[in-house]
Amino acid sequence: MPTICLHRVNKTYQQKVVLKDISLNIRQGECVVLTGHNGSGKSTLLKILAALLFPSSGKITAWSATGDIADVRAGYAIDRLPPLPFTAEEYLLSMGGIQRLDRREAQSQMMTLMDALHLKQNTKQQIASFSKGMRQKVNLIQALMGKPDLLLLDEPLSGLDYDSQLHFSEILYDLKRAGTTIICASHESMLIHKIADSVVELENGRVYRVIQQEELTFTDVVVIKAGNLTDDQIALLGAFEGIIEICKETAKHEMFCMIKVTAASSDKLILNIIRQGGTIKSVTHDEYHFYTIGRD
């Protein structure tokens, strides 16, 4: 039997329909990845599953003794942890208390997770001083406190470098094998490739389609790190054939862009960048391929 059932769930904000007629069945121990453009309803759906919002109509049942999703032991990570005025230890012990852990157990779990995500040396450091990636690790750690049966993660790999993305994906894979149900919103192909049992594509608040892992196709991807490009030049690259994602980053006061492109188009893109006066810092192959789903 499905362990979480959503039946015709709707959500309206100030007369605006955000979710429309959502029906899904999710079994215990599955990983479901929600995809879709910004504003498609992914975050709202996660908040409803986390019992932080109530649906305007429809029904949700779960495997808890009462059948209420609010009674499921769940961990929830928002899409971006703000620079809170606490140390990592203060914040995580507080979150452990919310999960009804005694201080000793909360301390033990916190240190284990901090060590696993390479933050143990930053335990007493102020979160406000953390980089985006470090704050994201703290965000993920608090979601794992209490060893939840259900994990709800909003863009969990956002802000993490490649090695950290890989490491956290492996942690999630082990949790799934142990029976944890995982529902996350993500654009990252690594999660889809490594642990997803199905992908739910949302569009304008509706389920556009549900794709099982075996139905997905994958395309080899190259990641190009390029420098010496203007904002206008970077914007024009977005229309280049095979482009998957472009993001700007800064390191040591130097701005560069990371470009994900299909391997078939990568040579032409590199030549285009050089002709525009750009520089190629590095070219790497993305082991976790970008998934493509053909539309009817």
C-alpha cells in the first residue's frame, strides 16, 4: 500500500491557485523528486507535506497511527537557511529539542552529522559568518536530526560544491535503503540519477506527469568554467544550443561562470566563448548526466 496518499489536493493564496488537483501515491522508502519551473508549486507542496501549510481542499493520508501527515516523524529543509544569529551548535541543539531529543542525544547526533558533512570544526562558529554552502549543510543537518521517517528537502544540493553534492547524495541513498521516504524539490541531475525512484513534474500548480526512473533518458554533460565574459555575453550564451544551466560565481575577487552543456554541443560552445574573448578555466565531464524527458 502507498504510505502517503494525496487525493485532489488544492491550495489557494489570496484567490490565486497555487496547487490544483494534486493526486500522488508515495510508498515508504521511495525517493520522489519534484521538478518544474519556479512558481510551479514545488515548495508549497513540500510545506503542506511538512504540515506547515494546510491545503485549501483535498485529502492527505499517511502511515502514522492516526493517518495524519502531521503525526509522521518528518525532517524538513527549507530552500535557503538565512544567516541566523546563533552558532551552529546553538541552532542544531535547539532543533534537536524540537524533535524531542534529550540534550545528550541531540549532541551526539549533531556531532555525527557535523563530522559526516565536514563541519565539525565549525560547531561553535556563528552561522552568520558561514558561506552559503556551509549554511546549507547546517540546514540539511537539522533536517536529519531525530532520524526522521520522512525527509522533505527543498533544493537540498543548492549552494554545495560538487564533492559535497556527491557526498550528501550518498547519505540520502543510504537513508533510502534503510527505509526513509524522501521527497525533494530539485533541479540537480545528480539526485535524479543516483536515488530517485520517480520524478514528478509540476507545471502551473498541476502534476504534468510522473516519470519512473526506468523511463528517464540521460545525456552526457560537460561543465565549462569560463572567465572574462561580460554580463551581456553570458546572457547570450543562454540561447546557445545544448545549454542546460549557466550560473555566475565569484572566487578570489574574480567573476566567472559555470556552464552545463550537452557533450555534443560543448566543442562549439568553447570555440564561441574563445571568439568572444573569454577564457576557459576548466572543462569537466559531469558523471551524473542531465535527464531529459521528451514532451508529447
